[in-house]
Amino acid sequence: MKILIAKTAGFCMGVRRAVEMVLDAPGKHKTPIFTYGPLIHNPQVLNLLKEKGISVINDIPEHGTGTILIRAHGVPPQAKEKLRASGFKVIDATCPRVIKVQTIIRTHTRRGYEAVIIGDKDHPEVVGLLGYAGEKGHVVGTLEDFEALPPFGKAIIVAQTTQNTLFFESVKNYVRERFPHYQIFDTICDSTEKRQSEVKRLAESVDALIVVGGRNSGNTQRLAETAVQSGKPAYHIETESELKEFENLAAARCIGITAGASTPNWVIKRVFRTLEEIPFKGCRGWRKSLFNLQRTLLLTNIFVSLGAGCLCYACCKLQGISNYASYVLISMLYVQSMHIFNNLIGREADHYNDPDRAFFYNTYNVLLAALALIAGAAGLMKAYTMGLIPFLILLFMSLMGLSYNLKLIPEQFSRHNYRSIRDIPGSKTVLIAVAWGVVTAVFPPLSVWGELHPSNIPVFAWSAGMVFVRTAFFDILDMQGDRIVGKDTIPILIGEKRTMTLLKSILTGAIVISFLAAALHFTPSLGYVLSLCPIFLSAVLLLYERGYLLPGIRLEFLVETHFVLSGMITLFWTLIAG
């Protein structure tokens, strides 16, 4: 089965802005935190905010305290005034696109224009827009409603930002024929237009369409209507659990997924992962076996530890270390241990980012903790047999890894809430890259020679650089879940686009380092061919950007494969050169 995800699926700019504002509010504004009405029309996000102690107020109390955020749909101006008067600190999270429509209505009604709003009269956005129009506001949901209006000397026509584009076009044609003196403003959000247009294009190349989003979300309802109008089987769902009701999806060769502007990425990822597994349920064969093997290797971190061993093998060969077996084993044990511990600790984020992993670690947490301890202890014992320096290096790295989440600084001595290493923004990605770089590229020569040489620097930079790209790329995929649990990863700090630019630059640097190190004889000719590893990872990132690879088991497996590729290339080079 082939699965396509619409590029426009998920949070629009306005919704993302509102969600980020409310998630950031507890650390920036006076508590308790409230939203006036549901922040967005998505039950999963609203439940999440409720779990975080952020309540919804539908009626304005006489006396209020704390901070209240205006929902993304906006509210009448009178409501804002009452909220301030009652004592709340008001934060306006209204979508900028909605604010634009509010401004158009307010400006023209003050000049005597009537304001005709094309939309659903009960929708929160339309209720808010009517507040700016006052007595000069009129809501039209059908052409019959428009015909029932009296003719106006002067009027403006605006649309609810999530209105159906086809219906608005029919209204505009009607107005141009009957009332050419009316002013028409195209206020449907370009995000809404793009989503509806993309659904039509997507329908041409798929056998079925899945529309993900809240059932009371206006823009999701419009998407579902557009999907149905395409003539292809279309299903509007809120969560992945509803997919089990549609058994005929298993026969589809290609399925398209789109989602409303208020649907979080983690819900879309869950739907994708569920669809990804459908072809393998109730069937046998090598494809199912391969899929289950990939899934098991990733969940248990066996594949990533194998990748660490392959990377260490490549680094040893680059530095002329022939007795590499012990270092390969230690790197595998160290990475296996640390990654299991990190996943055990990070289950809260995995609940959103990777529900399969969260379920796996919740189910087998005792067994996995024991495996992590055994792997870590075995690595330390092996290092101890190699000498005091190797043992102390690995012990220090292990303690650093285990202390990542510990509160190391007492609260009274911390001015900026940086009490643990984890609290330092972007620390996770940097420290993982450094740890891998040390265990694969620094630990072996330091253990053999007791010192480092200038030729070791490019090997460390090459190894750590690729690990940094791998980790930061996964952070991009997990941005929304990480933000929810308060992780300040690099993509959250500088944004997805800048992070992707940074990763491409680092991969380009890794290619250059491979060539220069070999050309300057810091490394053997193996350095030339190992440039294929960052080239391979660059290709994976490019395919992801262009939508050919989607977040799921296959993408994760491909990213981790570039480490295994380094070992395979090194082995092949050794056989040819040796």
C-alpha cells in the first residue's frame, strides 16, 4: 500500500501560533491560565490543555484572576473589554487572518457600509466578526439567505476564513450580476484554499481519502465535503482508532491523508502508522516479516546500537587502529544502554511523537531497564579490562548520560530554572552527537595511544556531525510533541526551515571533511568512499522534504541505515585494499 500525505495537512499558521502561545503561557504569564472558549476545534488538543491545568471559560465571571487567552477564532470586541474589566490579563491568540477580516469589517461599517459575512452563523469566528459589524452585520449561509436580504446602498462582502471556496465563488458571481456596486473581499485563508485544492489533486491519484480532524472543526468539515465531491471513497475521522471500522481500506493500493488546520501532527502520524500496518495484518509472507523485523529492531534500539558499532569500525579504520573489536563492542553497549534509558525517561513525549514506542516501553519497562543496566555494566567491565584510562572515560560518559535529567543545582541557586543539563536549550542533540563522537572516534585512539593527534579531529568531526544531523532530524519530526512536554530542541529554538538548512550545511561539511582528510593523508583512501554516508543521508532528507518519504518506520529505518552503511563500506574497502 502506498500512502500520500497532503503537504498542507495539519496546523495552519494561526492555529500553531495559538497553541504555542497557550503552551508557553504558564512560564510567561500570571497563573492560573484560561482560554475564553475552546482554543481550537480539536478534542485531542483541548484534552491536552486540560491535562496541563489550562481551563476553558465560556462565561465571563464578575471577578477573575490570572491570564486568559482569546481563542484562534477571535471574539467580539465587547468580550475582550469585559474580560479585562473582570480582572484577567488578556492575551490575544486570534489568528492574524481573522484579525484582518475583523479590521475590514470595523473600518467599513464605521463608514456606513453593511457587512455581509458568508459563513456559518453559529461558528465562533462568525460570532466574533458580527461583534465588529454591530447592527450592520448580516450572515449568509446559502444563496437563499442572500436573496432574502434587502438591497443595500453600499455593502461589503467577506467570508469566514474557513469557508468553502466553491460556495464563495458562487456568491461572488451572484453579487457581481445583481449588486455590482458591492465591494467583495477575498478573505478565505490561503491555507484553506490550498488544502481544498490539494485534496482535489490528491483524489486524482489515490483510491481513498482520509480526512483527519475534529468533527466540529469548520475547515475540516469543508475538507471532508471536498473529498466526498471528488467521487473517491472518503472518511472523516478524529483518531486512528476509527480506521478499524473501514475494513475495505486494506484493499486500497494508494491512500491519501489530509487534515484540518487544527489537527496536530502527532494525530496525523498515528493515523499514518496505523495505515502503514494495515497491509500486514492477517497476512503472511516476507514483506510482513521484514516490516516486523524493522519495527522490532527500532523499538529495541538494536539497530541504532548496530549502527554505532559500524560507525566505530569505520572510525577505527580511518585512524589506523587494527584491533577494533573491543571498541566496536563497547560503542554498541554504550549506545544501547543510553538510548534505552533515554526512551524510558522520554515516554511522555513519545506518547505524542511515537505511540508505538511509548506503548512498548510502558509494557516492558522493567525488562528494558534491566537490559540497559546489563549493557551499561558490560561495557564498563570490558573497558576496565583494557586499562584505567578507557574505564574512566567510559564511566564519565555513562555518568553524564545518566545525570542528564537529574536536578544537579538546588532551586535556590538557579536564577534561570537551569537546574539540570536537560534544561539547557538544545542540549540533547549536541550532547548525543558529542557522546557518539567520543565513543566511536576518540575513545579508541585515546585507549591505544594514551593521547590524541591532529589527525583524530576530522574523524571526530565527521562522526559527530552525522550523529547531530540524525538526532536533529528526528527532533524536527517530533517538534509538536517535544513542545508539549517542554523540550527546547534545536528545531523549536530556531525553527524547522533553519534547522534543515543547518543540517544540509553540516552534511556538506562532512563530505568536504571526508575528502580533505583523505587528500591530506590524515586518513587512508577510505575517507573518499565514506563520503557516501553523508551523501546518502542528504538524499534521505531531500526525499523527505519533497514528500516522497513520510514519517514512519521506513523513514526512521533509512536514517539509521546510514550508520550501518559506513560499516559496510569500510568492510568492502578493507577487503579490496587489504
